[in-house]
Amino acid sequence: MFLTKESNTTGYVAWDVDNRVDDMESKFKVLSDMVHTTLEARKEHDEALDLAKMRVSELEHDRQRLEKRNEVMSADLDSAREEGRMLRHELEKQRWEHSRQIDEMERRHRETVEDLSRQHRTAVDQLSKELDHLKDEEAKEHQQRIDGLTRHYQQELEDEKQKQARELQEMRTRLGGEQQEMELSLLRKERELQEERSLSEGLRGDLERERALKGSLQTNIAELSASNTTLEAKINSLRSQVEFLESDSKAQSDSFASMEARLQEALRVAEEARQKLIKEETERRVLFNKYQELKGNIRVMCRVRPVLDDSEGQQAQISFPDEKTSSEILLAGPEERSSLGNVTRKNYPFEFDRVFVPGTQNSEIFDEISQLVQSALDGYNVCIFCYGQTGSGKTYTMSSADGMIPRATHMIYDTMNKMKEKSWEYTMDGSFVEVYNEDINDLLGGDKRKLEIRHDDARKQTTILNCQTVRLNSASTVEMMLEEAQKNRSVAATKANERSSRSHSVFILKLVGENSATGERCEGTLNLVDLAGSERLKHSQAEGERMKETQNINKSLSCLGDVIEALGKGSAHIPYRNSKLTHLLQYSLGGNSKTLMFVMVSPLETHLKETLTSLRFATKVHNTHIGTAKATKKIRDS
Ligand SMILES: Nc1ncnc2c1ncn2[C@@H]1O[C@H](COP(=O)(O)OP(=O)(O)OP(=O)(O)O)[C@@H](O)[C@H]1O
């Protein structure tokens, strides 16, 4: 193929010479620029080469200079080495010289020391000889002084002995006299005790007499009120006669005057009888409470419930040996098998203030405690407990329809009404609480706020803040109150009995009496306490809520025991605050109050162990003697 004018090769057009010349020229220019640049670079390289060459010759010069210096320095080093060797030699020489001198000095020093020690030993020997001599002299002198002092003190001792013997003799004589006097005063005291005993016997007699007197007074009152009625009838008939006779005759007016005089006389006799009655009542109170004090302020009674039906199981062997005093109970313990196979039973006798056999009715029980209810009316703080295992009859005794609570309130009403004749006006307020898991709950509903215990130390009274109190002014209010309490207790548990065995219930009656004639005022409290089932003391396998309950019941029952024990011992600190129950009953347990504990006993063989535990606890309480009670009574400021 040939290039033609029409050839259309990109950037190359044949026959376009001018363009090709321009192109060539520009290429040539580029080439000449390149040559020029290369030449300049070469010139620069040449210059750099010259410079390097110069530097090489400089370095060569330096190397030669350094070599020369090196030679000089190695010559110096050689001479220094030679010098070092000579110095070492010199040092060795010096060291040898020194050690020789040291040895020499040591030898001389040793000789000096030996010399000195020889001198020292001689001096010490000399001194010890002198010391021995001095010691001998001193010892002799001391011995002489000791001998002198011994003689002197022996003389003094002898004198003192004689003096003591004389004094002993005198004391013996004096003691003999005093002993005689003591024996005499002991005899006197015994006589006084005898007299006190006969006085107490006398008091008992007095009380009996007072009782008889009271009976006769009551008959007198009845007679007087009968004669009063007759007199009133007479007065009426006389009045009509007077009206009739007032027609004016002298005889009529005389007879009217004599009748008037007789009437006045009758009224005066009636007033005298009334005054005497008031006085007798005050005396009765004093004698009655003295009699109570003689019996002791903590009393324990035992009640055995009957077997309810055959399905209850085998009956335990319980007997009541002393029918006369009704104060003993004898239990045949569980069967024990000896190694020879003989079966025996141990006997467990217990004695209390009173033991009630299974058939006893609530009315009989109440007869026994009515005196304590009377004490509450007389201004004492009284506490009646029911203690025992579940199902032993606590609730039956305390709050069944004819239990102690309704009976006590009825008796109080009757007494309150009778006391009005003797110028006593009473008010009775009741509250009902339960202590469950160390919390106090209001069994009468209340306002659901937390209950708090408040003590008034001056009045020896306790109040429960936020607790509903009901003024009990009729028998029906008590029944309504008990119903309400039972309802609230049942709400708290599926079975009412279940709850009653797990909590303590406390029925509190506050009694305030005022006598308008004598100005006397008294404030008493009657607490009726149904305790939680005591067998829970043992059941510790319970869990959760039940475990908490069991622990709280255990705690409060053992605290009750501790409080009674501390009171019996007369301890300075009584641990009332260790449980809610004892804290609540603080003023109703102890020296200033009267306490009665009922220990309830089941008649069944299966409950034998629990029965023994309950009776042992009750015996501990029975053996406690608590000091004299005092009524909260004062004469009103006039
Ligand atoms: N003296 C008695 N005469 C007749 N029945 C009685 C007597 N004592 C108890 N009972 C009956 O025995 C049963 C158990 O008595 P109660 O509920 O009073 O026992 P409790 O000790 O209060 O038990 P808990 O600790 O569970 O409250 C009741 O059915 C009750 O009526």
C-alpha cells in the first residue's frame, strides 16, 4: 500500500511537507532542549565528582593524620602499661609493708592488753577481798540490829497478845450477853409469829363472822325494807287519817303530832341502818381483800375436761386423791418396759389451789373466781389466764355462752346495781384484742390503724391506742361484743378454732367506781386471757408462716413464764417488754395485781405428754410467790 493524498491515516497526511517540517522542528527543539538539560546535568555531575574527589583527598589526609596519632597513642599506652605494672609492684610492696606493721602493732597491743588485764585482775581481787570484808562487817552489824529489833517486837507482840486476849475475853462476855438477848428476842419473835398466826386465824374467823354479819345485814335490809314498806303504808294511812282528823280537834292534833314523831323516828332508824350498811361494806372490802392476800396473789387451778365421745380414743389414768380439799391430781405416766419385759407406769402427783374434776360445770368454776371479779370492782388489776394444749377446753371455759367472760360481766352488772344502794356508781368499758405473731389486732374492728400500747405508770393503767372500747351498759352489749369478736377472729382464719389455737385473746374490762358518800374512787381492770395452744412449744418442724407463728407462740409463752419467775424472785428487772402479751399485761401481772392461771387438761392418753408438760409449767407458776396486791383507790379531793 502507498501513501496518497487521500490517505487518511490519523495525524499523518502524505504530501503535507510544511506540516511535516513544523513537526520535525518542534521535535528537534525538544531534542535540543533535552541535550541542553543533559549537558547541564552532566556539568552538575562533574562538579559533584570534583567535590567528592576533594572530599576523598581530605579524608585520606585525615586518615594519615589519625594513623600518626594512633602510633603516638599506642606508644603512650605502652608507657602507661609499664607505669601501671610498676605501680602495682609498688602497691604490693606497700601492702606487705603495712601487714607487717599491723602484725607488729597487734603483737604489741596484745602484750599491752595482757599486761592491763593482769593488773585489772589483781585490782579486782584486791577489791573483792575488801568487799567481803565490808560485807562481813555489815552483816554482823545487821544481825545485831535484827536481834535487837526481834527482841523489841517480840516484846510488843507479847504485849499485844495479852491485850487481844483481854479484849477477846471481854467480847466473849459481851457476845454471851447479846446471844442471850438474841435468844430472848427470838423467843419474843416466835411468840409474835404465834400471835400473828392466831391473828390471821382471828382474821379468818372475822371474815367468817363478817360473812355471817353480811348475811344477817342483808336479812336486816330485807326486813328494814319490808318494815319501810309497812311504814310507808302506815304513813299513807296516817296521812289520810290526818287529813280526816285535820278537822281541828285538839285530840286529833295531838295524835297527829305523836304519829309525826313516830314517823321521824322510823326514818331516822332507816337512815342509821343505811349508814351502817355503807360502813359494813367498806369493812367487808378490807377484810375480803386481806383474806385474798393471805391466800397469795398468784393462784393456779387445774380443770380436766370430760371425754367428749368414744371416738376420742383411750382415756388417760387420772385420779383425784384428796376429795376433801380438791387440790390434788395424780397422773399415771406413759408405760415403761423394763429390761425383763415388765411394764410399769410412774405416778406423777401435782397439787394446785384447786383441781376441778371432769364433770365440773362452768358455774362452779365461776364461783371460785367470782372473788377475783369482786377484787377488780374493788380497784385491783386482775388477770385470769387459760393455759393448755389445743382442745383442752380453754375457749369453752373462757368465752363459751356460759363461760367466764359472760358470767363475769353479768356478775359485775348485778354488783354494780347493788352497789348503788351503797352510793357506788360504776362504769364498765370493754375491749377485745388478740395477740397474733407479736402484733395486736382489735377484735372489735376499730379503725384499722396500728394498735399501740401506752402505760400510765402513776395510775398503773394501760391503754391501747386506736383500739375500739365499748361502754358496756347492758348484758346484751356484752353478747354483741363477743359475737363481733368471734366474727373478726373467724375472718382471719378458715376455721375459727384454728385461729384461736394460734393466737392469744385478751378481753379487757376497765371498771371505774365512785362513791358519792365517802368520796372514794377506784379503778380496776379485769383481763381474761385465752392463751394460744401450748403444744406448739414443741412443734418445730413447721415451715414458713407456721414456723413464724410457732416461734412467736413459743416466745410469748416462755416470756410469760420468765415474767412470773422474775416476779417470784423479786428481781429488779422484770422482762415485760420481751413479748407483746406481757407488755400489754404489765400492770396486771406482778406485785400490784392478782393473777389466776387455769391449767386446762385433756383427759386423753394420747395427750399425756403434753398434759405432763402443762402441769409442770403450772407447778412452776404455783410455786411462785408474788408480793401483796394493792388497789388503785383514792379519796377524791373535796
Ligand atoms: N368442760 C367441758 N365440758 C364439755 N365440753 C368441753 C369442756 N371443755 C371443752 N369442751 C369441748 O372440747 C372441745 C375443745 O374445747 P376448746 O375449743 O375450748 O379447746 P381450746 O383449748 O380452746 O382449744 P384451742 O386452743 O384450739 O382454742 C370443744 O368442742 C368444747 O366444747
